[in-house]
Amino acid sequence: MNTRLGEKIMDENRQGEATVIDEREGGKKLYIESYGCQMNFSDSEIVASILNKDGYSTTGNIEEADLVLLNTCSIRDKAEQTVRKRISQFNKLKADKPELKIGVLGCMAERMKANLLEEEKLVDLVAGPDAYRDLPNLVGELDGGRKAVNVILSKEETYDNIEPVRLGGNGITAFISITRGCDNMCSFCVVPFTRGRERSRNPQTIVDEALDLWNRGYKEITLLGQNVDSYLWFGGGPKKDFHKASDMAQATAVSFGKLLSMVAEAVPGMRIRFATSNPQDMHDEVLHVIANYQNICNYIHLPVQSGSSRVLKLMNRGHNREEYIALIDRIRNIIPDCAISQDMICGFPTETEEDHQETLSLMDYVKYDYGYMFYYSERPNTMAARKMEDDIPLEEKKRRLTEVIDKQREHSLLRNEENVGKEAVVLVEGVSKKSDAQLFGRTSQNNVVVFDRADYKAGDFVLVKITGCNSATLQGEAIEYAKTV
Ligand code: SAH
Ligand code: F3S
């Protein structure tokens, strides 16, 4: 029932995707599967890079793997159940090939630590999100049937000098991670526990990675962080220690707005996206930067979780309904054609029918372009789990979620219909899944557009006339190569 509408960004829907690089003869083979958020997919590229240097090439064929890694998600209970099922499927593989090693990475590794080895006997290795540089050592420890664990969270690690191996991508769009961890402590969220304190990556290494991708033919990058607007470079270390930095470091600190403009100027032909923005940390500086640079996409993913100020307070979101609406109004003012998407949680503890109606009425006000909607899943050790009873019956959570999804579907259709008759620049990402004769790509607003391929190809920016739509996709007709991105 947890549904993310459309196929707009890579997310939980990209469950269990295996990725392949550089199949060298001989050598050891790594099979890596990623679950959950974009950050995990990005991290798997760092892991592949680290293990590549240790002699592992990746394979998409699990049968020939020497090492199987699952990069896991803990955000909701269902995400963890999916991974557990996958681990049990490895039973047969290991029966046929006892020397096969199985490792768990990511948030589930961090949340469960060595307990995971107790509960999932097939697992040989557990490595948390800040321990990937240690993977060659950990893998080395596995000889002779030993097990290895490293779940130490770091205050500095940003993997900034590791050049990610681009896995299974389309060669057109890529992720660049800019922050790690999160300090927001939303009461429902496990991320601050699994990914540790928030820290930002050196902006120069981000610009260099963008330039490198541009030189290799990439046309779009997404700057990734749990809370990108909170990005702050003052020489490294946890963000909460900013006040301890020297006067000089504080005076020359790089904010997210500044970082965005640095990247936009370094690669003017590249489209730039970012995710995720948190309402309480998003300031007008960033909105003006988006408006000022043509190559920064007019799209903001702005999770709100609830339309009720009472629930927002219990969620420790740091803003109320009115402040969120004021931010939406400023976005519409400063960036008139900006698409906005949401994340919502239905059935948070104590949520009443009235609170739920406030969520629906907020949606009516904003009319989001699309959204990612979930029912509440209690996560161990979070503030909500410790202080509040998970008191909304599952059936009721699901009913509310269905209403929220239905409303979003109406609004997505409405927003898509507003595009019909207009022209838009589409970055082509590949051939449409439904027909070889058509291409698909995205607009700056992140709308998926499908059109007849003619001579166009992946990586082209094409001016397209929008001729029709449904709630998930726009249909169009190519006009000519676009002059802008
Ligand atoms: N800032 C992060 C948020 C990660 S979690 C980001 O980069 O997107 C993604 C979404 O999952 C959240 O916005 C929230 O809507 C949902 N979520 C998080 N914890 C949840 C929980 N315990 N139950 C249900 N949904 C949850
Ligand atoms: Fe989670 Fe809130 Fe951070 S949703 S990732 S604690 S901004």
C-alpha cells in the first residue's frame, strides 16, 4: 500500500536492482543489490569503487558471484522484511556454493549491528554506511568461516576522494552525494540513528565530480542529501560544530545556495537537480539561485508529512502548517513554474480524522505535482516509538492513505493537464518501456514525457509540444533540438 506515484525519481520502487560493471576475466566477482533511497544507490557506487580497487569486478549474474552485498533500507518495516526474504532466498545458493560470502550494508546493518548475524545466520558481513572504506579488510577477515562487523558511525566521512563507479545507469543522469547523515530528528525517522550526524562534503570535490561527469557525456546530476538545504562547508566535520570553527572558516563557509550556484556555473550545459529539501531548512537564498540559473531544474521535492500543525509538532518537524504554506507561496512567487512534490505519512500516533482532513485540505491548497505516500510504520528507538503508542489501527491507516493517494492522483492529472498545449524542453533518457518507436525523458519540472523517436537519441535536449497526458505521463511531439537545457 505504500505507494509512490509515477516513475519520477529513483526511489523505493527500484527495489533490488542488480548492477554490472567491468566484467574482467578471472578475478573475484561482486554482486550488489540496492534497496531504498537514492543515497543507497549512490553509496553502492562508492562500494563498487572501493572493492574494485581490491580486485572485485561486479556481475549481474548472482550465480557467478563470490561476494553478494545487499545495501539495505530501514525506513519502514516493510523495507526490512523485503531484505530478510531476499536473504532467505540465498539459502539455496549457499548450499550449492558454501564459499559464497553474503554481506549486509546500509541502514539495516547499522540499525541491527551484530544482532543481524544472530538473526540471519546466512550473513557473513555487516557494514554500516560510514564503514565502506573498511570493506576490503572486512572481506579479508571472512576466510575460514569467520564473520566481520563494522558499524562505527563517523563524524567526518564523506567519501569525497572516492570516484564512484557508475553502476547500471543510463550514462545520462547521475547522483552526486553532498551531505551524509541528518541532525533533524523527526520523531518517526530512523535515519539519524542509521546514518549518523550530518556532515557536508568539500564543495570543490563536488564541482570536480560534476565536471568529470560532464566530460564523460552526462547531462543531468542530482545533488543528494537527507537534507540538502542544510549543507554547510566550513572545512569539514559535523555541522553541529560550526560554531566551534574559526572566524575565518565561518566567514567563508559555503551554503547550499552558494554550492548550487558554483555547480551551475561550472557545468552550464548540465541540468542540476537536488533532493531532499526540508521545509524548515529551505531559505529564500536557494529559491533565488534556482530562479537565476536556467540549468537548475524548476522542481522541489518538499516533504511535509502532515497538514496538521498538531501532528507536525509531534513529528518534531520544526515548522507548522502556516509556515509551510508561506514557503509554498514564496516558491510560487520566486519560481513561477516550479513543480512541487510531497511525502506524506498517514496514521501517525494520535492522528485524528480532523488531522487527516487537514492533510487533505493542505493538498488541495498546494495541488502537488506528485507525491510519495506511506502509512506510519513504527521504527525501534525513534522518539515516536519510545514516547507514543502506535494507536491507529492498520485498516484505518490504510483507509487514510488511500484517500491521500486518490487525491494526489487527481492533482497529478490536473497538473499534467495544465501542460497540454505547451512546449517543454525534454532531456531524453532512453527508449520508452512500452514502445521501441518512442523515447522518454523529463522536463525541468521532472515530468516524464513520451514522444516518437524520429532521429533523436538518449542525451539529447529536445523541444517537445505536449499533446496529451494521464496522471503519470505526458505525451508529446518533438519539434526540434532545444537551444537550452
Ligand atoms: N530527508 C529524507 C527523508 C528520508 S525518509 C530524504 O532524503 O528523503 C523518506 C520518507 O519516508 C519521509 O519523507 C517520510 O515520508 C517517509 N518515512 C520516514 N519514516 C517513516 C516511518 N517511520 N513510517 C512511514 N513513513 C516514513
Ligand atoms: Fe528523517 Fe527528518 Fe532527517 S525525515 S532523514 S530525520 S529530515
